[in-house]
Amino acid sequence: MDIGTAAVIFQLQLEESNEVFRSFEGNGKGREGVFSDSQIAFQMYMKDMEHNIAIVADRKMSSSIARACQMDGDVLVESLSEEQAAAVDRDFACRLGGVAAHCPLPPWTVGSDFLDDEILEKLRALYVTAPVEEASSEGQQVKYQSDDADTDEEPGESSAWAATRGPQKHTKRYCTACQEQTVFFDFARAPCGHEYCRDCLRELFLASLGDDSLFPPRCCRQSIATGSSIRIFLTGDLIQRYEQKKVEFETSDRTYCSNPLCSAFIRVENIANEQASCQNCLTITCTVCKANHTGDCPEDVGLQQVLDAAQEYGWQRCYNCRRVVELDIGCNHITCTCNAEFCYVYGQRWKSCACVQWNEDRLLARANHIVARRPARFDPPEQQARIAAVIQNLRDRHNCDHETWQYVRGRHQCEECRDTLPSYIFECQQCNIQACNRCRRNRL
């Protein structure tokens, strides 16, 4: 059904419902201000009709905008480029004058590299066409009928736009994360080729905002950039929060507001002479001890207690971001969440010392843990041979690329995020680390 016909039908239904509702008021059988069940039902029905009329009007507007973008895309891109250039010039002038610009995030430029055929098809299905499910002999499919398919081509409409109209079919697909099946236009494709549904993609980006080991969001070790086709599946608020977190997580020695009621991240441009000024509550925080004080920086007792505990338990500090790191499993080669690589024994930059790859006690404990996953009755010599084989494999696979995974049934705990999975886990067939599906895709 085209947009015009749908609008007329909804409007006629609304008018008829109004007449029926007025007839209830004119019969004089009910008390004034008290509505019967029929009157309440008609009120709800009329609100539903008004909602449908608004949807049809929005769809008509989106179709008009889509046609305008198709015909005037070059002009719009040129205008947007001019606005961006003006914003850059203003920011530069503010910096020269020593004035805080406080400019919003730069507008998103839609280029030809983004608007490929697949993205145009998804945008058309999302905002221009009306999806209708239909069954076929080849399985469940979805048919997309253009809202304007039964109307004549409008004057001034480009032949390229008219050629894109008409019914098209697309099979449903499975999400990499949740394995649920849905229509093609609700899927975002990561650079590695895996596809995520809208909800799982948003959950991945939301999780990355609170866990810098998941930042930036990635799949198969490839970052999922917001400047690509991914952006159409994320809300503007989520994009803005992501861009702000990007600045925060890319800062090696971060300073947060010392006011416990604020604790906001303080950007580098708001730091001078080891004094960080919070733009939210105006609190001054020392970048050395991360506390609020006047005069020289006093001894940080809390930090010293943490460092004493780290020395007692053998923890190490990252040379780059100064985080305290605890090694539970694995070799002495540590890759911090800030991407710095260092030796767990001395905390120096990796390969700048002559330390051994593994701590023998930790290596033996890890081997025993792996062998215990699949208990079997072996003679002591055979059991020792199994443990020795695992130890040698761990030595050879200390820098595992985790390319081959095995599905293992049963209740397990992910060794990366520590979440407990009630029915299954994935185990790397090379180094035997066990991880949930999300961690193996987005973290390892």
C-alpha cells in the first residue's frame, strides 16, 4: 500500500471513530465525565489511529528526504564541508586568542566510501520501504515493497532513484554474538566480516565504555570504527559518549577529579603545572598524587600501601600507565590495557631484559589445571608425561594467536572476564585458554 492510500484510510477511520464517539455522548445515558468501556475503547482506538497517521507522515517525509539526498547529495556534502571548515577555523582562532572554544564534536561527514550499495539498501529498508515477511520454498525471507512503488515517477525524480524502487528479497541472518536470526538491515558488519545485530552491537559499545580492555570495540582483533557503516546502528548519545571515552582511554597517565562526588576525567588541555582543573566542579587535582591539596605534594599514603601490597604479592606496575598488574595465568610477557608490553618480573619494556619466558611454578600450576579439566585414570608416569606435554605446548604457544577454537559443553568460567557460562565455553586448541564467545571475538 502506498503512502497516500494509507494516509486516506487512517484519516477516514479516525473521522468515523470521532462520529461514533460523539454519538455515545449524545445519547444521554451516562453520567457526565464518566465513560463506559466502549467509550474508553474508542478513545484508545482513536489514539492508535492518530499514531498511525503520524507514522505515515514521518515515512512520507523520510521518503522525500531520501529523494532529496539522492538528487542533491553532492550539494549537501559540499555544504557540510564548508561548515566543517568554518568550525575548524573558529577553533584555531580561539586557540590563538587563548580562549576555550568548547566546540561540540565535529559533524559526521558522509562520503562516497561510506554510501556503498549495501548501506544504501539498508537505509532504504530502514527509512523508506515497508518490510513485509513472506515465506518461500528456500526458507524464511523478507520482502521490501517501496511505499511509492505503485505511484508514477514524480517530476524531477532521478532515474537512479527510480531504479532502486520495487520489491526485493533478502534472507535472514544470524548474529555472531547472540546467534539470533533477524532481517538483513538490522545487521552491522565488522571489518573482519562477522555480523552483529543492532542490540549486540550497542551492548558491545556500551561495555567498552566501562572496560578499557574492550576499548576500542573489536572483533577478531580488528577495531570496529564508528566512522564506518556501523554508525547508523548507534544512537547519537552513544556515539558522543564513545568519542569522549576515546580521548580518555587514549591518555596514558590519566587524571580524574579528586572530588569523590565528581570523579570526572580531566582532559590534557585542562592541565597546567601538574594542576588539573575539573570543568564540572572546578576542583583542582594534583596530577602527581591525584589528590586535592595546596603547596607541595604530600606523601600519598594510600598509593604507598598499594605498592607495598604489590611488592608483597609479587604484582608489577606498567611502565607506561603505572597500573598495578597481577599475573594469574600465562607467561611473563604482559600486554597492558594501554597496549604497552613489559616483563612481569622487572616491569621493564618487553625484550629489554634477559628474563626467562615462564615462571616454572606458575607454568607447572597452569599445566596441572589444564590436565585436570579432563580427568582420566593414568599411571603416575603417564600422568607426568601428559603434564610435561602440556608444559612444552605452553612454552611453544606463549604468544598464541588463538586461531582455532573448540566448543566445550558444560558449566565453565571464562578466564578473561570471569563470567560463568552455564552450558558451554570455547577453548583455544593451541594454548588451552577458555573464553566466552564475546571475549574470544572482542578481547583476545
